[in-house]
Amino acid sequence: MERIDYFIKRIFLVIPTFIGITLLCFGLIQFVPGGPVEQAIMGMKGIGEGEQRSAGSAESITERQRQEIERYYGFDQPFYLRYKKWLIDDKVGMRMTSYRYPDRTAWELIRDRFKVSMIFGVTGLLLSYLICIPLGIIKALRHNSLFDVTSSIIVFVGYAIPPFALGMILKMLFSGTVDGLWDIFPASGFHSDAYSRLDTLGRIQDIFMHMFLPVLCYVIGNFAILTLLMKNSLIEQISKDYVRTVLAKGGSYSRAIWGHAVRNSLIPIATGIGAILTVMFAGSVIIEQVFEIPGMGRLSLEAIVGRDYPVFMGILALTSVLGLLGNIVSDLCYVLIDPRINFQRQ
């Protein structure tokens, strides 16, 4: 009953936490320089357009014109009214029109990138756990062996290479961007131009070929942390008294390890399980940029650089909710792995 009350409280805390996150970020982007009003004025003056303008033309923006621009973007209203409009009237900004794409709303842009980031993020995260957890277990059971040392060197070499550098290397080696090397995988995009004309099996194969290298970069980037976390956690559990108790009572070593130690060593790993809800939306900005994948990470980068506040705040709202719910999912995983966990304050 205490656990049910705890999770109910956590769910209700999502609302004020969400308001606090979005209110803070909304305030920051409203007052930082280089916003839509400034960009519109610079566009009217011709700054950044590659045209030579006279000094008189550069100062031709009147105060009334500036007020009209502020009124168009809603900056003529007090801060709290703008936030209320964004939160309630515009449905956390999803109904707002993008500054960069005037014919589309923030939700329409986010919706188009959802499937791409979901496939990329979920696949990469699941593969990371499916590979790193068994690898960490084997390294713990063969601690200080040749396999342990060799695999650690490989893992740390992969972790030390920056994701964008690794992506560029993989593109050069396997995407035919350099003459004389292998041209196996596509260099960019999520699917080919002929995707709509393919059958179901052909579409799956086409997406697989496009996503192989980006997902490989994502998995390699997570290798070291997850693998060593699993290894160290299992080594710690093996040294606990309850393992020796199982062996003293006649239990086999396999039962002590696989029936008790491994399960308890998964508790630190469960911290990142809830992150799957955020990863499927946020994606990886660097990897998506290198491989030109039209996902949520790349969209958020474009929104930040282009000061497209409606799109950026829409992505922030979604990822904030999913991140908060993900934390609750992680706590639920704690309980499923170890029923002895009690969330009540001592």
C-alpha cells in the first residue's frame, strides 16, 4: 500500500515539476538576444542577406514598425500572459505556427519526426542493454582474465572516439565517400527515394541499411558505461554475505550467481530503463546531424539555432513529460527487480 501511495504522489508531482521546467525555459528564451523580433528587424534591414545597404536603409525601421513586429510574435504582452497562452490556449505550444516554417505548426513538425526518432532511439537503447549486460556479466565472471582485459581495451577505445568522428570514419569506410573503399551502407537519410515503391520486406531492409551505421555509433558510445556498471555491480554482489550463505547451504555456484547476484546487480542498470521514453523523442543530435537523419534531435538543433521557439518549446514539453514519467518507470523497475525496496522515508 505504501508503494502505491508513493507512485500516486510521484504522478501528481509531474504537473508542478513540468510547470517549473517549462516556465524557466520559457522565460530564458523570451529574454535572450537574437530572438524572432531581432531576426525580423535584421531581415528588414538586409543584414545577413549578402546585400549592400546604405546607412539610411539600415536605420529605416521605425518604432511603430518594431511594435508591429512585437505584436505579431506576441512580445507586446506581459510574460505571464504569454506563458498562459502557450500553456493553455496553444496546448503547450503544439498549435503555434513555426517561425521557420510558417505553413506548419509545431506539432506537425514534431509528428513527422516521431517515427524516425522512435525507431532509432529504441533500437539503439535496446541493443545497448542486450549487448552490454551479458558482456558485463561475462567480464565480471572472468575478472582479470585475458578476455576481460582485451574487451576493456576495445570498449574504452570505442568510448574514447567522439560520436561525430566515429560516424565520419564509418561513412568513409562503408558508405563509399572515399574512392576505393567499400560502398555497403547509405551515407545519409532514413530511407531511399524508392522507399514508397518497395514491399514490406523491402522497406524493412531499406530502413535497416540506412540505420545500421547510426545505431552502431549510438551503441558503441554507451558501451563503456553500461558494461563497466554491470561488471562492477555484479562483482560487488558476488562478494556479499548472502552469496556465501547460498554456497554454505549447499547451493551451486550457478544458482548463487544467476539466481541471486545477477538479479540484485541489475538495480543500478534499471536507472536508465525509463530513459527509453525520452530517447525515442530526443534521439541523438550529433549522430543525426552526421548521418542527416530527419529525427527529433536534429529538429531540436535546427529550432535552437534558428530561434524557432514554438518548435523548441514543443519538443521541450514532450521530452520533459516523458523524462518525468521515465523516472517513475525506473522506480517501478526497482520494485520489480528487488521487492524489498521501500520508498518510504526512514
